[in-house]
Amino acid sequence: MTSLVSKENTAATNFDVDYVLSFYKSEAEAQFRKLVQALAEVGLDTEVRNGGNLSLLLFLRIASEKHLVAIAYRSRLKDWLYGLRPSAPAQETQESLALEPLTEAERLRVICSLITNPTSEGGAGITPKSGQWKCVESIFPLHDHTFNKIWIKQLSTSYTLRADDLTVIRDRFGEKVGFYFAFLQSYFTFLIFPAAFGAAAYFLLDQYSSIYAIVNCLWCVTFVEYWKHQETDLSIRWGVHGVSKMETPRSGFKHESITRDPITGQDIKSFPIIKRIFRQLLQIPFAILASILLGSLIATCFGIEVFITEVYSGPFKSVLVGYVFKFNLDSLTIEKVYLPTGLLITFIPLISNLLTSFATSLTEYENYETTGSFDAAVTQKIFVLNFITSYLGIFLTAFVYVPFGSIIVPHLDVFGFTVRPFAEHEKQIQAPTVGFKINPNRLRNQVIYFVVTAQIVNLALEVIMPYLKRKGFNKFQEIKIQRAVKRGASNPNVGADDHPDEAAFLTRVRNEASLDIYDVTSDLREMVMQFGYLSLFSVVWPLTGVSFIINDWIELRGDAIKICVEMQRPAPARADTIGPWLDSLGFLTWLGSITSAALVFLFSGDGLGPEGTPHNIKGWGLLLTIFFSEHIYMLVRFGVRTALSKIDTPALQKQRGERFMVRKRYLEESLSQEAKLILADAPVGKEKINRASLEEEARQGSLHHSTPENRFWKRQLHWEETAKVGADLVNSTAPDQHKKDQ
């Protein structure tokens, strides 16, 4: 990727604005005055303009570049004290920044810390939508549209992201966003193998091939362990290795007591651990309730789906069942896909958002002190919810419908009410009591739906829908203004009174203020859940990797467009990992080794499985297969992890080199000081040893307190005397040794 746009052009486009703060007009004037005063006291210039929609736009800029330099230097010094940097920054502030200039992301991060850090740490303590600052809707930096156009154009013409490209992303949007794009690029690159091997397995190997299952499991283990290694390399290269250990106080934390640290003497705000544990225990009923709610919904849709497709034989069946294109070996055919599943895929995002909001509220109630612990707790809850919504339907088909279909289906006539208005007579909605055979292609078609159709739907909801919503909102505002003018009312256009020099700029800022806030966690969640389909169920349809590699090529560029066009520019944040999602990847890999083994055991051969009769399943064989598969997975993971730990990367070599130079410099300085002390204590010249000097030494020893230790070390006054005495001892023992040898 080519070089960035110069800061001068960026500043000219954005009027030197560093951040924009959106403030509700409905709040009292005193609150706004208090806000502006708090920002001014930490060294920020302020300008206010009308924002429309009952809001004000408060523009912020660092008042003094010297102040910015000083804060940035203290930040780097703190990084060194916490072990993030191998050496301390140069003592001269200007020299330090000349050797390592501020990136735009670092500049914005430092200014953001002035705005959001608590007053005890030198910040203004402005936290949007919380505490005394509920009047603050959002705080965001402005987009650099010149850079955005260049970046999107280069992404659209390049196949992969190189290391320099990732560094550019990190320098613009911060390490957290940089790690997401690095993960997506690594995942996309690794998908080349399962896509190619999956295509070969689809055409050359049997259905539910054990060879494909083994190779896919090896690939999953290798990718997860490689990414752990890659995370370390990137964090060292970007100078943030260990930053996750620097706990950031959470603004929403509510302490109940203040204690004094016996070591540092600082006051520490604390919350009783026992009380938090009791609050955390609420996760159990929450998980049970969410599982029952989501499980019941999915199971109900699953039952209706099976009933319509396997039992119902009345009119409008073709309307209740959709279709999907399917590629066979020698033809293109159209096969059925099930409407309840489609409806479920459509409404699952709404249900997930509702439960995610509830999970976030529960985590806030648990009252964590730091941002890291809060984010980890939220991520764990979100993963459980998404695991249920994403995979439960396929698990029901594979491990309930196929083994027990002949037992369950005859009882599904309870769902007859869903199609009773269309049925001509009762026989059309009566489940068969004997002779029922399951649909052997159901599991495969369901997997295809989730890994192809659902991916397309998600991409449309993620990229296209926000664009249409924004265009629709803007059009609505235009129509509203036109109607108001026709009625003779004053022009309600919020920009009617803007200064001509600022009009275009303010229009763009108002548009950005109306955009949604970008959350990189949602994109990471999407990729992790996609990885789960590949790990858990790709043995059912080996072309899963082909579908994902196409989707992710578009996803990478779609996410870039989303950040630049559809979302507010994210404030740069530091990270040295993708966070708890890494543990989720490991869990899905482990579970995939078990699931793939079970699917191969049940379906290998003819691909029909138990055909709805559990009597055909050998329980001991299934359990033994799962047992060996899990233990082989552990051995493979240990081997891959050990092998990757032996691989040295340029970043690791650079880190060792820097640490070696630091140790060498300090050691040389220490040895230099020690040498000076030795020379100062050493005698100027050789002391002449004779009878007079020995008598004088004995006389001085008698005048002062003398100990056996002192007298021991005064026997030989110089190294030459030690050498002479030693030589005499050697010569005195030599004749006796010579006689003994003879």
C-alpha cells in the first residue's frame, strides 16, 4: 500500500479538528458549561455548532502541540515502566519524538485519553451516556476521506494485505482494528488449503470421508496455533506486547469501599469479591433461560420444518418450501430449502441483539473494575448465545433427526395447526405411524444453507442495509424540509445559518455524527462463528471452504467500506490480541474434533446414517471414536504448538536484539564504574617488600585491633609475593613426587 496522505492535507480538510463531541440540547445550559470547562482545563480548544436533531456539535482540538508531546512522552515512558518497550525513551522529549514520530492513531489515542481518562489520571473524565455525562451522545474523530478513498481503491485492486498494509491500518485506526484485519487476512490465506482440498474431496472422496475429517481437524489446530504465534509477532512489531496486562479502570465501576495499598500507599476503590461472585452466579439462570428460549424457538422451527417437508402433503407446500441452487458433479439442479429455517435466519439477529443487550446489562451489574475484565465477561456470554443460535439447528438434524427420526416424526402432527388452513382433509396433516423414512439429504442441505445463503444474508445486512437506511433517512429529511418550506414555515434546514466557509464541512460532520458507532467485536464474532461451521460441519459438505474464501475476500473489503462510509471513525485503541475470541477458537477446534469424528462414524459409507432408527447405532463404537479423536487432537495440538514455538520471526529476533543491547549497555556502564573504583583503590606503584617493611607492618598491626581474619589476609601483601610463596611450595613438593613416581 502506498504512503499515507500527509497530515497537512488531512488538517485542511477537517479544520484541524481532532475530535467531535455530540451533546443533547435538551440538557441544561449549566451542564454544557461544565462540560466545556472540564475540556478546557485539560488543554483542549473548543468550538460549538448546531448539530441538528436536538444536538450540538462540540469540536475539540489540542490547544498546544507541546502539551501533546509531553503527554505522548509520558505515555511512552509508562509503556517502558510496564515492560512494553525494551528501552526507555530518550531523555530529551523532542529527541524521543524525532526518533519515533507520532502516528495519527497514537496522536488520537493520546488526545482521547485527555477526554475520557478520570480526573485522577489527568483527564476530563467524559464518558458518553454514563454517569453525569449522559448528555454526551458520542465522541468520535473525523474521517480522512482522502485517505479512505485511496485505501478502499487499493484494497479493491490487491489480492492480499501485506505486513506494510497492516501497519498502515494500525497507524490510522489503532491496534485493535489492526489485529482484526490481520486475523481476517491470516484466516483468508489459510482458507486456500481447505478450499482446494475440500473441492478435491468433494469430487474424489466418499461422503463423510474420514480422510477429509482428519485433514480438516489438522488444519484447524494448525491455524489456531499459528494465529497465537502471529499475535505475539504483531504485538512485538507494533510495540504493544503485554498491553492487555495494563489494566484500564472502567468508568462504570461502582466501588463500595476505599482501601490503602500497603505497598504503594495508594487509595484503591474496591468491591467485595463475595458479592461479585453471587452476582456472577446469575449467569447460570441466565444461561439456562437463554438456552430454553433459544432452544425452544429453534427446536419449534425445526419441528415445523420437518413436519411441512416430511409429513404435510396438502396444497401450497411449494409455497411453504423455498428453493436453492445446488451444484452437482455434472449438472446444476434446484433443491428444496426450508422456509422455517429461512425465517429463523432472518429473525435470529433480532433475538441475538435482544439477548446481547441483556447480557451486557448483567455484566454491568456484576460490576467489574477494569475494561478488560468487563469485555471478557461480555464476550463469554455473547459467545454462548451465538453458539446456540448458530449451531443448534444443525446439531438437532445430525444427532436428533437422523438417529431418532422414525420415533419423533410420528408425533409431529402437533404442528398441524400451522398448515391446517391450507389442508383439504385431515390425512394431509397426519404423520405416518409406520414406514417413515428420513430425508438423507436434509443435513447436507441445511449445512449448505448456513454456509452459503446465511453468509450472503449477513453480508447484505452488514453492508447494504446500513447504506439503504442512511440514504432513506437523508431522503426523508429532504422531503421534510421541502414540505415545511411549502407550508410557509421557516427553513428547518439545520445548515441554513452556516458560514459559507464551513457549510460543506459541517454538512459532512453532521452526516458522520448520525452514523452508528463501529464495534470491532461484532466483526470478530462473525468470523469466529464462521470458523465454527468449518470446524464442526464441513465434513458434511467439503465445499464449505470454497464458500468461505469467496465470502471473506468480499468481507475484508466490505468491512473497510463499512468503517470508512457507514460508521463513525473508531477512536484508536490498543490491544495485543483478539481477546477472549481466541479462547473461543480453541474451544471450537476441540469440539470440531469430536463432532467430525461422530459424524464420520454415523454417516460414513453410504452417507445415509442410522436412517432414523437408533438401533443401528453402536454406542460403544461412537464413544470410543470420540475418545480417540479427542486425545489425538490434544497430541496434535501439543506437537503443532511445540513446532511453532521453535520458529523465529523477525519481530522476535528484533526484540531479543533490543533487549541484548539494553543489557549490554547497562552492563558496560556498570563495569565502567566498577573499574574506576578498582583503579582508585589500587596502589600507585609496586610496594617494595623487605625486612623493614615487614617489621613496620607488624608494628602497625599491634597498634590497632587485629582479628584472625585481618592477620590471615596480611600474610602476603602483593600478588607477586603470593606467586613467590606458591612457587616455593611447588618446588618443595616436586622431589618427593618425583621419587614416588620412580
